[in-house]
Amino acid sequence: MLEIHQFPCLSDNYGFLLHDPDSGETVCIDTPEADVILREADTKGWKITQIWNTHWHPDHAGGNEAIKAATGCRIVAPTGERDRIAGVDRMVSHGDRVNIGDHGAAVIDVGGHTAGHIAYHLPDAEIAFVGDSLFALGCGRMFEGTPEQFWASLQRIKALPAATMLYCAHEYTAANAKFALHADPDNRELQAYAAEIAEQRIEGKATVPTRLGRELATNPFLRADSPEMQARWGGTASHETFAALRNAKDSFAG
């Protein structure tokens, strides 16, 4: 069984270490804060053997060189961002496979937040590391992509098994819940989810990971193809409804 160690980094990032006890390998998913990541790995008694980057932003790849210098690990990163990520040993694209021990992960194109953003799906473990492409009750800002591209990316995530646990990179859920309730106010399941989130945050608990099945029922960005959301937010195509939601979230005051 793979082990996942999750811990806070920077102001609102999460660090993830994925460990395979059989092979002894440890993968660091993105590198938001090198010193913290190395300390957490040392505390666990794990040696980082790989880094899997999801995209180029500094709070995801900024610790690459320091961690590689300390551990000698190999760095895997998206082909589409080859010139923006340091120390890369292997470039991967949609449909490629990476491994930790005998456990395989499929590389998924989830471009939109950045043009070359990728996710890593480990079907046997029912987990996916999705970076900033999708959050609990939200999605990343559309810095480099188009609505058509981003919606196609979300479709690929939606196609994963509903039991998949999504490890997103930030603790944004409380703020996302406020917008979700504004965007989809009649959604009873969303209302219950938002109440749970409020309690979790009061208690200082993480809201990550999140189960895909619950996101499919409550995340407004994943519901841009529903008649209810299209009636409320407009658009004759799902990517147009998605764009309207993303634009509204960008200016939402809460």
C-alpha cells in the first residue's frame, strides 16, 4: 500500500510525499517549500527519489533544485513547460506513464491554469494529484489557457472513477464554498458540504483531499454542463458556461 504524507507549506499550499514501502521510493509532488519538504521527509525516514511537477509556477516548482541537490532525485515535469522548470530529467505528456516502485501513474493533460499543466492519476490507489487544475469546490484561475481548453481538461478529470481522491495543492475550500453557494444556491448537497467545511476549518482540519464523486455533485465548475447551471449562468455550450463562472469567481467579493 502506498503511503501519503500531507503537510502545510508556504501560506496556503500543501506538500505531498508519496511513499512506496516495498521499493523504498518516495515521490515529492511539486516543491512549494524545499526546507519544509526535506524536513518532513527526514522526519518520516524517507529519501526523496523523484519529484513529479504539475506545472511551472514557483509555488510548485521553486524547490526543485534545492531538493535535487540534497537528495539526487530525478525530476519529472510537463513537456509543455520544459523551458520554465529547473533541473528536469524527464519530460512527460498526456498518456505517458510514470512509476513509483511497481505502481503506475497516468499523466493527464489538465491545461488551462497554465498551458502545460498535468495531473498524475494512480488508478490502483484511487488517487490523483491535480495541482491547481481543480480544487475542492473550485478550480484554478485561467492564467494561460482558454475556456475550451480548461473545460476539456476538467472533462478528463470528471471521467476518472468517482471514488478517486483528489489531492489539490491549496487550502482554498472555505473561500471556494462561498462562491459555490452563490453560483449554485439551490444545491442541497453543496449546502451540506459547505457546512462540513466550515466546521473543519474552525477545528483547523484540512479539507484536502476531496472525493471526485462529491465534487461532481457540488463543484460549480464541474457542473457547467448541467441544465441548472447553464440556465443560471448562460452559455449555449458548456465551455461558455464555464467561462462565465470563472469570470464571476475572479471578481467575487464574497
